[in-house]
Amino acid sequence: MNAPEERPSPRPWWRDLAALALALAAVGLVGFFVHRANQARAVPPLAAVATPTPPAAAATAGLQTAVFAGGCFWGVQGVFQHVQGVHAAVSGYAGGEQGTATYELVGRGGTGHAEAVQVSFDPRQVGYAQLLQVFFSVVHDPTQLDRQGPDIGPQYRSAIFPQGDEQARTARAYIAQLDAARIFSRPIVTKVEAGKPFFAAEAYHQDFMTRHPEHPYIVVHDRPKIVALQRLFPVLFRAEPALVFKRGAASAAGT
């Protein structure tokens, strides 16, 4: 006598419902991600260098540095690491004293510091004015005063820390140009803060976007910026980021 045919037990209804909810959530997340990436728009280049070709005077120059603050440094660093010609982008603090340049103290506010990123770049490949264009187009919203997205406080302010008089003049001229053209619906609040030193942040903050791509903050606020950078500035975009630590050296960064 043949054994009775076994029938699979019915799938619990709640599993189907859970699968449907997960699928809808995934679709919603993708839609939100695309929406955030598409929100960014390229602001006009600085009038003095309206082409993507660096000035001829930079042809024989060595590496230069620039320092930008535009909210949480994880995303600021991540964007600049994907720009052609950038050799390093280091997260850190600028605007205050060396003794208060720690994540714990800066996070409380009141130190004068802003979370900032020091960018080392080759002016033969990318000009300072182009970095400014990326900064105002993709990195952050320059109309938010003492905050950036969910992060509130002067430590998340929009600021440029020029490395010399020429950078200061260029930054101020570009802000004036964008304001005069009314590129944004609200006034630009970015401050040009000259003569303020930069201090590198703790190792565990370096390359954070690359080491923690699934971190909720990175997924929601920062990964769309990389998509926007590639869409708006395809000539400047580099797929492989210029990391502070070599891949495989994550232990040095505290992971």
C-alpha cells in the first residue's frame, strides 16, 4: 500500500503580509533615494572660470588644500572623495581651538568648531572654483543656518575656511554671484572664515561612508549625494573614492 501523499502545510498568512510589507518598504526606500538624488541641481560655475578646464596657471602647481563645512562630515567627505583630482579628503574640525577639537566636545556646541573636511587636490585636474561648485550644488544646502538636515547647531554650519587670500576672494565672489543670480529661494548663509586652523577627526570617522554604506544616516542623507554628483558632474565623478585608509586597513579606523 502506497503511503498517503503528503501535502505541504499552508503558508501562514502573516508571512505573506510581512513579505508584502518588506517589498513595499523597499520600493518606497528606492523611490525616496531617487527623489533625494534628483533634488540636487548644479549651480552655475564661477564666472571667471566658466569652463571645467583648470586655469593654465595651475599647470605647474603642486597639491593644494581647501577646507569646507556643510553639516555632518561623513557626507561632505564622501562626496569630495568621489571627485576627480582629489587626492585626500579628511574629516575634522575647524573654527575653534585645538584643545576642543574632539567629537564629544564639538558635538555639544559652543566650541566654535564646525565639522569640516580638508580636501587635498591637484589643480591640474580640478580647480578650487569647481570644488566650490560641487560644494554648493551637491554637498549641502547653503541656505540652512546653523544646521544641516536633521543636525542642528553651529557645529553643523555652512562655512568655508580659505587657505589663503586668493581662496577667500574666490569664495566671497562666488557667494555674491550666486546670491545676485538668486539661484536659491533663500539667501546663502555660508560664512567665509579665514585664518582658522583645521584639526583631523578621530580615525573611526574617516572613510565612514565607504566603511558603513548601509548605516541608516548614510543611506538616507549621504548616498543620494553621490548619485547626484555623478548625474550633475559626470566629468568630475570618480567611482573609486580617494580614501584616507587603504581598503583592508579598516582596523586602523576602529572598525
